[in-house]
Amino acid sequence: MSLRKITVFLLFNFVAKVLCDGCRLDGTLLGTYKKPSKPIMVPSLDATFPRPLLYETLTIGETSISDFGECYEKLHDSYIFGQKRMGRPLCYRCVTPIIRTRNVIQLAHQDGDYCHQSIEEARKTCFDSHSIRPLEGTFIFRSTNRDYVSCELEGRFAVSYHLRNTNLTCEGHSTDTTAENCQVASRLDIKFRGCTFPDFDMSMQCLGTWNGPSGERYLIFENEENEEFRCGLVHPAADHITVHLSNDSSCAHLNRHNAYETFRFKPTSLSKPLSPCEFPAWLRGQYTTVDVSAEQLQYHQGSSDSIPIVSYCVNSQHGERILVYSESKCGEPLGYHCLWFRMRSDSVLEFRTTAAQETLNNSLCQDEKLFASVPWTSVSVKRPTPVACGLEGLYRTPKELQTDDCYALEVDCSGKRDNLRLKAYHCASGTVFDARSYQCLGSWFDGPFMYLYARRIGEDIHACFVTQKHSNRLFIASSGAHCSRDFSFENNMNTTLVLGQEANCTSAPTSRPPSSLSPQNTLPGHDGPHRKPMSKLSPAHVDLQPNLGHGGGGMMAGVPTFRGTPNNVQPIPDEDGDGGGAGSARAGGAGDEEEPQQQPVPNQQDPSLSGFFSSSAPSLPILIFSLFLCLLCVSSLL
């Protein structure tokens, strides 16, 4: 091969590499996984028993999946991959990865050993991510950095069991089979006793649960002994929970009639203490991590290895503060403590607690200092009602702070003004390389800050944003899973956006808005800068969570709203200094009193704001220039 041909070949591969690098997979997909392989034939096994399940290793990198090749195009939630084949053209396939749990991913794709000759042909086979069924594609299971979670089978149970088409059962009065997750919340320990087969113990780790397209509930168990994964279908009833397990790692066609194994879990009664009162009606409901009925409150703690806490009302005569007695769902006593609830909107609740005590103390709810060391926990109802965001109009990175990446925040001025959109775009071209939309669920003032609690549209992810107006600038950052009161912009400069207001809902923008080009429609090498998508760990993408709104002056639908120009908005705190749900904002004027002292904020000239989003790919001018040089070299050689 001549030097000219070798050079052309190398340049071609360089161009292909540049183009492929523009197609990057979502960062939450990256890792090493186990993928089910075809079972081996074992003639000696009885047909009653399944063959051993085998798994292959599958690796998902930043721009490739080991079984499908390099990524060439991102199309909405799908990716087009091209796999090299010896002496044949690239094999193009479309794969739609669906994150079922943090440990389980469903790769939806065409069945069989199919190949397409072009990206255009492969594009026609992509799935709609919102209508993918369990039988489509392949389930893969994270094998590194695995994080087991609770499968919502919590506490102690009496168990009945049946293996399909056999007499292997644990039923009737002769069995004493039990199950519990009291040692580790993510592990279900089952003791088979008095069954039609010898006694033995089994432990199953839970990789997570999710809802199917028709509302059915799925789960994935891993057997600790043989490291096999099983898909289960959950059917809750009034006094028990039935779980149907498949005979392999697939959820395809699994139902109550063809299940390989069936477990029925009946909770054993706890020693419920005599409750002299009920939880108030305004507090009752189902929230993301809390369930409240008249008789009890059940709190699902944030840690995957934490057992839910059950609380019973002892004294409800202190308004927002309720004295309770609590124990774990496994029956371990915690003691007496006071819970302080605050409704922030029709959908958002915050609560905090005192330390637990062994003996009853009716004065626990009267001393506010006892709550000081415990932060507020934020929760939302499972079916929230959106409210006005408390911000309005368009905000954008000021010109004096613009470098490579710029950011914009826009609140939809139509209707209830309850939608908020964050965009990251290239300052020079205005091309959007990432965007996120949120539904606002509640906002309130506490001290110098306004807190905005929102849910990301299309995902079950919540975030609390901390905002403050200062010197014609809006400072905004995510405080994490809950609305932290000790947040400091000065200590979080890399995750804080500094924006200037360019328009409110009654005026037009003062400069050209960023392009409406959405990141999922960009094609490698054609549509502008290909940047790494916003990290799931960035503050704009934080996992997070009842029903009375509070009225007040300066309110919009029970929500405090910033009004006026950016430099004359001041929060009016509650009389108790907490902010509460009744905080409001006022527009300052010529006759206003002197502004209160503001909390220190970052240097306004500091451009280090990219921590809110993440981007690392080359900009559009660099890509175009690189391609131009490559083509110039090729033409000169030819």
C-alpha cells in the first residue's frame, strides 16, 4: 500500500472518529453489565427444573456498547450504532436503552441477528421509549458499582410457596415458612420450614422495581447463592402481596398464569400501641417517601438499607407539630419524638423531627430549639398539582460573563406559569446542546432565599432550587435532594448559575434567544457543538418530595412571586423568621426602606458556572475547522 493511500486511510479514520465522538451516551448508562446468554443443554436435568442461567459481560462506554459497536447518531432516547465486520460494510442497529432501575437497563431493539446497511434504514427501526413493553429487547444487570435497593417487601411475613407443575409447596397449617428484610432492607431472607421439600434458607437481593405500561409492578431479584437474576411480577392485595417469578432473567410474557414460582407474603402483625389521637385530615395522603393515614405515618428512609419507620399519633394539639411514638416496620422501638410539618403548597410538604426519647414527654413539641439540629425533609404528593414557579420571564448569562458555554432559564408565560426550562447553549452560535424542563410544585421564602421545588418533566426526579436576587442578577443552584437552609452560593460557585433578566411576561427579550434546536435531534458532524449531556449528578438533576396552600399578599395561586425589576425585589419573611408557606415578595420603589443586608454571593465576574451542567466536547468552529483541514489534505494527496 502506498504512502498516499495509508495517509488517506488514516485521515478518513480521524474524520470518522471526530464524528463518532459527537454521539455520546447518557452518563448514567456507563458501566459493566451481565447479559443473559443462551442456556446450556443439560440432559440429566429433569424437565421440571430450569437449566442453569449463564451470563455474558457487556460494557457500555461513553461512545459505544460492546455488542453493538460505536455510536453514530442520537435520536431522541435512541442511539444508532455501527459495528465493524470483517470484509463487509458496517452493521447499523438502533438501540433504545431504558433505565428500569439504577441496576437494571432494558435495551430495546429488533430481535435476531439483523443488520442495516445505512443509518437511515436503522433509524426507521427505533422504538418509542414511552411504549416499550417488557418483551422487547434484552435486560442487562449492572455488575460493578451495584446498589441494591428495597423491593417494597418490608417487615416480617408468613410465606406460602408453590413451584409450577410440581408438588413442591409450602402451604397450609403445617408450614412455618417466613421471610423478612430486617437485617438488610434490600435483602429478603426466606426460611423454608415444614414444606414438601427439605428445610433450607435462601436470600434474594433486590435490584429495584418499576411500573409496566399498564400499571403492573415488576421487580428483579438476584439469588445470592447462584447469582442468577429473576424477574418478578407483584400483585398487592388488602392483606398480602403475591410475587410471580419467571424461570429466567426475562420479563417477557410473565403473568400470574405462567409463572414458574409463586410466593405469597402475608405481613405479621406488629404490636401496635394504643393511639389516643389521629393524624389530621390535611396531612393524610401518599407522598414520594411518606404515607399518612388516620392511624399511622409510614416513612421510607432515603438509604437503600434502611427499614421504614412507622409512627403513631400521641398528641395532635400543637397545630403543625405532632407528638408521635415510632418503631421500625420490623418492630424495633425508636421512642417518642415530635414531628413538625409545614405545607409549602398543595403538593409539597416539609417536615423535621426532634431526637427520640424512651419515655413520654408532652413538652417535646413546645421547645423549638429541639428541632434546630435536624434539617427539613422535602416530599411531594404522588400526583402533584403544578403551581406558578415564583419566577417569570427569561433569564440568560450576562454578556460580561459569557465564555464558551451560556445558560438560559425561561418560565412559560402562558397559562399558570408553572413550567420552567433550563438550557445550556454555545455562547457564540446560540445552539442548544442540552435542555431540561421542570414542573414547579411549590415555592416559598425563608430568610434571604426563595426555594423552588420542582419535578423534571418526563422523569420521576425532583429538585429543590435555591434562588436569590442580588445587584440585577439572579443566582440559582440546586441544594440537593431537599431544601437545605444552610446553603451558601459562595461555597457552591461551581454549581451556581448567575443570570440576568432579559424579559418578563409583559415585555420582549432584549437580545437574540438561543436556537430552539434540541439536543436529541442533533446529528453528529452536522448541527453544531456536540457536548457531553448534563450529568445526572449535576444539581439540575437531583433525585428527590401534602395539601393546604397558604394565602397572602403578593401571592399568585398561593405561591410567592418575584415581581418588578431584578434589583428591587425583596422577600418578606414570616414573623417567626422561618419563611413558611405564606412568604411573599414586594417590588421596591422610591419610597421603600433601605434594603436588608444580603448574604455574601460569588464574584459576579467569575465565569466558573459549568458545574450546573457538564460539557466537554469540542465547539462547532473547532469541528468545522478540523474537517476542513482533513478534506484539504485528502484532496491534495489525490
